Amino acid sequence: MTVRPMVTLRINGKEVKVPKGTTVLEAARKLDISIPTLCYHEALTPYGGCRLCVVEVTRDGASSIASSCSYEVAEGLEVKTETDTVLEIRKFVVELLLAEAPEAKVLKDLAQELGIKPSKRFKPRNELCIACGQCIRACKEIVGVSAIDFAKRGYEKIAASPFFERSPDCIGCGTCYNICPTGAITLKDIAEGEKAVLPDGSEITGPARIIDNWKVGLEMKRCKQCGEPFAPQFQLEYFSKKVNLPEDFFEVCVECRVL
Amino acid sequence: MKVSGKKDLQILKEKGLASLFPDKTRIMVGMATCCISKGADKVMTGIKEEVKKRGFKANVVPVGCTGLCYKEPTVEVIQPGKPKITYGDITPERVPQLIEAVGKGGVKKEWALYQTEREDLLLDGGYHAYCSKGAAKELKALPKHSEIPFLKKQRKIILRNSGLINPENIEEYAARGGYSSLLKAVTQMKPQELIDEVTKAGLRGRSGGGFPAGIKWLSCSRAEGKVKYIICNISEGDPGIGMHKSLVESDPHSILEGMIIAAYAIGAKEGYIYISSGYSLGLQRMEKAVKDARTCGFLGKNILKSGFDFTVRVKEGGGAYVCGEETALIKAIEGDWGEPRQRPPFPAVSGLWGKPTVINNVETLANVPLIVSKGAKWYSSIGSDKSKGTKVFSLIGEVNRAGLIEVPLGITLKEIIYDIGGGIPKGKSFKAVQMGGTAGGCIPKSLSNLSVDYETLAQAGSAMSSGGLIIMDEKTCMVDVVKYFLSFLEGESCGKCTPCRVGVRRMREVLTDISKGKGKKEDLELLEKMAKLIKEGALCNLGKTAPNPFLSTLRYFRDEYLAHIQRKKCPAGVCTS
């Protein structure tokens, strides 16, 4: 393994030495300096979209505002994580997003932390998706499926299935549901015999998993031993094919397998 | 024909000269998008039919934009031994009478705008004389090219071929000294010498902030890595503005030649020409230019026997405004979402496919052959102290003579609006000029003595940017104008970062309230704060400059905002509450 060269920088006056390629956010965390984040997730490629993690960076004498999650460290870099401008931008971002998704717990918590009250001037929108793109990156980078992507642009930008129709690739793994910071994705498992109508008009009978956002309903596979539904059939087929498993590998659920 | 040296280029040039200045009549019809929208295609067809019907020998040639958009469709006629005559407002109905006169060797004086006795050959030096001096006594009353107010203060070096050559004819381009700069660059100059020359010339990027082109080239040429790219950015998208469109439609080879020289200077073997959708004619002409340049050996392997290889791909974009931003443009070429990313790394270090990349705007590149041929000293003698050369502008809006103009930097706004543009129509008074498109700002009448250069415009809260000049008269409401620009940007924001996606939208909502007489007294303070934070906090220059129209109008027209908020009145009578 090649050793990455080390880079020395200063954050809030404190010197820190980190390997080349580290981001400012990671370096700050090493120093226990807390920077709030929203679209950032340590398992995903940085996006740098929400602008909550902004800091002031000074390089070769020139200062600018940058998102710490996507800014790579450099030798001699000076970082300030709490200048007046930085704090103002963070508050502004939360204030704007709070009007978009007033019910999102993560935003309410951030607002409290930063001392922000909901703006009276902005009409609440009640759109929980704040276009952070975590679901999209997780689906692509972790699951390897890319069932969803952004649709539209500007204010209308939203995570969606292709053409807003039933996603043909979604395996119903629920990674998007679990990673979404605002709870914008609804995932529901319906029980044996329970019926549901999907957005395209088709009917599905439980046991099944329904993800409204991607307009999918997937039948669940039942465990041969305990009889409990344990994962969408389509997902198991996907994994079997991907890693070339024997046909009967997913006949039993994880719990029964352990026993 | 394949050109492998000076001799071949001379042959190509002579062919072009024979086509440009033939021993029979040459009728040139302005056929850029601006002209076609006014019916030039019908005029062209009509002329061809009339010429055929009347049985006289004439070459009817489509050319680019003459710049005289206020007189379009325009037709120019060259007849051996006679001055070139420029006609304006030639509608299809006027064609038979015009061709009748031309067929008889005469001039249709009523529609003639001016005459030209000689054509400067900028790159070679000297000129081509259409006729001996004073040959046309009967045309004494017709003004000379140099006497036309619209043209007097212009300096056409970038537009030297626009409206004169057939943009799809590489020979005609060569006739005007085309590709001689490339020959000089790759056979007589080292890459570093070229970079030094461009730096010395003081060439600055002709879009965005006016970054020095030489420095951009230098950092890319010094960047680590064997594979480097050059990208030509043809994606201006500001509403109502079309300098780049006109340039690529009128003289694509000048851009291509500049690009090949730039590639040689930075050490790129591959390049992309990124043309935004909506440039269908430009795309077609650029594709033809690339094909012809390849046939002639200006592209491909061992260009002009110099050992330098370079290929170009023309890539049509999807039309998003944000794709004019460097990092978004790169992502679009890579086939990804056209979304900007954080810089650094700058494209000169890590650009297309992660390789060092120079992205130059179309007009920046068109300057390069001039600098190579005429030298940095000549080039830097044009323009102002820190802003060298000329700038092409779309002069539009409430102005008598709208058109595509080219002026030396350092000219005053007043000269452009009054001397070139002929002032404001219908006796109304000039109120403000919006410069630099949506990223720019409004400059009021009181500052019309302002020098048009990068620094002065930035200090005044505006920008050069790609070069739009929208003239507004007293009947324009500034709140309404800003509302328009913000709604344009709201629709064009990629939506990646919160300040731009949500902030610009919320600013527009507050402005809409103000324009409807529902503004609150604390709104201006709120908008100012939002503008400041969007400028600071947005990811890319689309967001960072989005508040500029608001900030500049607030600076110069605060009273107008206050009238809407306090008195619920729109002084210009535009907004209805």
C-alpha cells in the first residue's frame, strides 16, 4: 500500500496534519471541531449542495466560502469554521429549508441549534424532499442500482424515478428510505392478504413492499422454514444474479439460516 | 485540398480571393439567425430566382451577420470595378426591383445604405480595392462606409469577416488571411512563446470575470499529466442576446483556428466544441468548418507538417443556461447532469475526465489568430489600460439602431448608445442599460460617461460578461425588469445548492409582492440580506451573480422600489396592483 503524503493546515488556528485527499470537514472532525451537515454522509461521495457545512478558506492569500465536505485540504490552508459570514449563511440555509419542509425533524433541530424561528415572510411549501441527493447517491454508490435520479431543475428539482413512472430497477431495499434525512420517502410493508393500489393503477396483494416515491410495489419472498415474508422477491433475484448464488440460497430468511 | 505548407495555403487563399472578389457580380445575403428571422431566406431564394430569370451571371452567396440588425434583411452587391453597395430592409417584395437594377449594372439608390470602396485585409495588411478612387461619380450622394454613424466608432477586428465571407467556405476564410496564424504558430513558434504572446497582449476571457487567457493557458500547460484538453464554450444563454451565436454563424473558422492554436500552446491533442442547443445553424456551420479544416489538414495528424496532432469533436448541449459554467459544462460533456461542482480543483488542473483542461469562450478564441498574426504590441494598442482589444456586443432594446457591434474597450456607454445606437426611439429618454446579461447589472443614465472596461463596470455593480447591452427607456420599470431576470434564473438554476435553488425563488416571490403593491416596508432590507447571502453562499457563479440585477437597481433606483412599497405606485406605469 502506498502511503499518502501528509498535508498540514490550520483550522480555527489549530494545526492539523492529515493525508492528502482528506476533506476540510474530515480534518475538522479530527480536531473535534463540529460543523453541521445535511447533504453529507460519510459513506457517500460529497455533493456540496446544501451549503450548511460552509467554512471560510484562505489559500495563497485569497479567502472564499466553500463547502467543507467537498473541499480538499491543501498545504498551508487556513480554515475558519465560524466567521460571521459562515454563521449567517448557515442560518440562511436552514431558514430557507425550514420554509420548504417545516415538518422535517432534522430541520427543526437545526433551527433550534442555530437559534432560528420559521420565517413569516416565506410561505411554507410542505415539500419534504430538499434535493440533498443522499437517496440517489446511496442507490448508485452503495446499492449499485441507480433506480432513481434527480428530475427537473431549479426550485422544482426532486429525487424521482425515471419519468415519474414506476421504477423498473428499484429492488425495494429501502436504503433510500433509511438514509433520507427529512423522511421524504415513504416505505410500507403490507401484510398477507392486504391489498393496495399502485400509482399506475395496478393492484398488489400482500405480503408486499410499497415505496410511494418511486411508484413501486414489490412482492415479498416468504421464508421456507418460518413462513414469514423477509425481503422483496425482486431484490433477492438481483443479489443472486449479481454474486452468482445457488438457486436455493434465499429460500430461508436470515434468522432461520442462523439457526 | 490538403494544405501542408505556405505554398498550399497560398493556393487556397487565391481560390478564396477569386470567389470573394470574382470577375462577375457577387450578391451577398446576410444569413445568420437574426437575418433569417426577418425573412432573409426568402430574400435569398427570391434573388436566385430573379437572377436566373433575368439570365445574368452572378454568384448569390449566403454570408453571416453584417451587424446591421436594424436594417435586416441586408444584401450587399459587388460588381467588378464598382464600389460595394450595402442595401437594407430588403424584403422579398423588393427583390425583383433590386435585381433588375443590379442586372443592368446599376444601383437601387432608394434602398442603398452606403458604399465601400475598399476592403481592409487586416491580417495580411493592405486592402482590396473594389474600384479606383472616385470611380463612382454618380454615387456621390451615397455615403461612404466610413461616414455611417453606426460604423464610425466601431472597430471590427473579430467581426472582420462577418457578413463578408461565406461562413461555409474555407477558401474565402483563407482569402482573408485565415489559417496563416496557425501556420505561423505551429511552424515558427514554441508553445511557451504563444502563451507569452497572449499574456503580453493582455487578452482576457470574453465571458464571466475577464480572467487573463494567458494565465489560464499557462497553468494548464504546467499542470501534471500527458493528456490535456481544450474546450470551446459556445453556450451563451442570456435572454435576448446573441453575440456568440452570430459569431459562430458568421465566421466559424476564426474560432476554430484560435482553438487549434490554443491547443498547440497548452499541449492538448483533443478538443471539444460545446454548442448549446438552440444554435442549430451555428452547429451546422461549425460542423462544416471542422470537416473542411480536417480535409485541408488544419486538423488531424501532423498539422501543416509540424508534427502537432489535434482532433476536435463538436458536442451539442441540452440548452441549460448553467452549462455555460465551466464545471457544469465539463459534466455535460461527460454525459452527466450539467451541475457545477466546487472549485478548486480548477479545470486547468483537473477538468474533463479529470485531466487538465482549458475552457475558453468563443470570442476569446477568435482573438487568438489576431494576436498571433499582428503581435501582442499591436493588439495591446487597442483598448484601455487594463482591458485590451475589442468587445462584441449585442446592442438591443429601446435603441434606434440595434445590432451586432464591435467596439474598442474603453469606449464610453454614451458613445455606444448615442453615436452607434442613434439614441432612444420615439423621443423618449434613456433610463438605464442592463449589461452583462443576468449576471450583470443596470447602469443608470447618470453614469453614461462610464468607460466600458472590466474594472469600471464591476465597480459600477455591473459586468462585461459575454456582452449584452439592453437599452431601457423611461417607460421601463426597474422592479419589473429585476423580477424578469430573477424568474429567468429561477428557471435556469440547476437546483443543486440551497441559496440558488430556494433563495432566488424566495427573492422573486418577495419582488412579485412588491410589484403587486403588496410589499412590506421591511422587504428591501430582507432582499438586501438575501442578496448578500446568496452571493456569498451559492456554489457557482450563476447563483453568486443572480442577485446582481437587484443590487444594482437598488443602488441606482431605490426610489422606484420605495414608490412600489410605500405608495403602492409603479412610476413607470408597468406594474399593476
